[in-house]
Amino acid sequence: MKKFKLFTNIKILILISLINVNSYACMEDKSALLKMTQDLCYECMFPITISGLTLISGPMDDPSPSSRSPICICSDPFPRIGIPVSFFEPNRLIEVVSEPYCFPSFGFSATSNLGGMLGGNKQNGGTTSKRNFMQSHYGIFPVLSILELITDFLCMESSSVDYAYITEVDPLWNSDTLAAIISPEALLFGNPVTNLACIADSISSNFGYPIDLLFWCMGSWGNSYPMTGSHSAKDSYMADVAGIASKMIYKMHRELILWGSVGNQGLCGKYPMPIWKKTAYRLQPIIPVATPEAIVIGQTGLNWDSFKNPPSLFNNYSFILFKKRDCCAL
């Protein structure tokens, strides 16, 4: 695993060396990170449960059941006996940008000499439908650890801030056909017939309870296939953006970059989870305009997208990703 991470970091450094910093691609804001920490919904990490009992409630319900066992026993990273604790940790960033190599969360942009049609656009998909295409970035952002709000807690991530994945250099993100290499099941689930089942997921998501069994559905945001930056255009542009961000989450799971941390299996550590669980995540739109609370995957834009896409700004967005964490705490 360490060799794989080293190899990945070397590739990213090589790609960055081909990129020239440029101030014209998107709006730059050097104080973006500070604003994000100010606008973050800290209450959205609740509820916190211990052995299945709610210790601190929050503005959103937890749609996935937590362990009700009074104790838990783990052998990794060291033998221990503890109690099951669960909460939603804000520890990742998802950016969705129409300008390639625009990084709104960190307030800088770049241009590339690599060539290719990488920019976001709106194009016809047949005679009647339209599709949006945007790039996405997956970043590590353990905000609670950065601000040192909670320290010496085994269940809290303490890694540094970094970009772990950018789709501008990923051919699978830019081609629906190539994406079938990592998601061949898209032929079965990415069609109008299976989309009928998404009606149930759409209704349930709007009550805050996405249906994990319907993994190919993203509630009111459409189908999770193909795992690319191409997404069927809806009436709500922000819902389209959130749909692309959700596809990025699923893609990270499929490529085993993002691992599961929910349920009894996640009490002692993270585990590979190539099929995502939507109930394990919350998204908070944070740039350019923050929402007061996070949203569940598939929640209709009627509830949250008003005035979140100012016409005077570029179409580049950031989301704080809250990830459900079940942990065996000392």
C-alpha cells in the first residue's frame, strides 16, 4: 500500500509539472479555505451515538443503523476493547468545475499544455435531451483535525490537506465508453427501465433516507451511471452539479481510493467497498454560496439550491463531504 501511494504521488507531481499556474481560468480567492471553515455546518456531524443510543442529536437524522452492542473488540491497529461510537466526520472535499484545473477550495487555477477538450459544457445528447459535462477533484480535508477542535481521538482522521484525485488527467472520466472498464454493470442499470426504480429512491431521499439497495440511483439527481463527468441535465443546474459530485464519490469507491467505514465491519478500521452506500454521506455546498445545512444524496434542489449559483461568478463549486464513521473507541 505504501509503494502504491508513493507511485501515485510521483505521478501527480509529474502531472503538476506540466501545468502552468494561470490567473485567468477561474475566480481566485486566497481566503477560500478560511471562509469554508467559517461556513461549515459543524452541527451536521451529529447525531453522535454510543452503542446505538443518541448522545447528541443534530439537524439531520442518521438513516443508517449503528451498532447497538455495548462493547466492541478489535485487534487492529492494536488489540483493544471499546464502545461503538458513530458520527459524521467532515473530512473530504469534492470540487466540480467547468474550468479545467480550477481549484476553488484553495483559491488558485492553472492551465495545461496537455491538450484535449477538458472544459465543462452543455451539449446535445440525441435530439431532445441535454447533458452537462464537468471536471471533478477529490481532496483530503480533515477540518476538525486542522482546527484542533478534537484531539487524541482514535476515531478522528488526522491526515494533512491534499488533493488525492483530479479527473482532468483521467480518460475514464472523460469518456462514457471507457468508463465501462471499471463499471461494466452500467449496461444493466444505466437505462430507462431501471430508472423507474429511482422514483422510490427520489421520494425516500427527500425525507432524508436514501435507499442503499438502489445503488444505481441518486434520488432526484438521476442515475449514477456512467461514472463520468457527463450528467443528464435537469431543471436544477445545482442538482446536476451535486449529481456529478456524487458520481465522483461512487467512482472513488469503485477505484478503492475511498473505503467504507460504516457498520460493524467498519468498527475496527476501513475496508474496501466498491459499491457505495449513499446513507453514509452528506454533502454541504460550500462554494460559491454555502448552504446552512448539509444535504443527503438525491435530495431535490427545491429544498436547497435557491441563489446558490450567482450569475456573476464562474461555474466552479466545492462541497464538504461528511462521511459516516462507525468506530470502536476506547
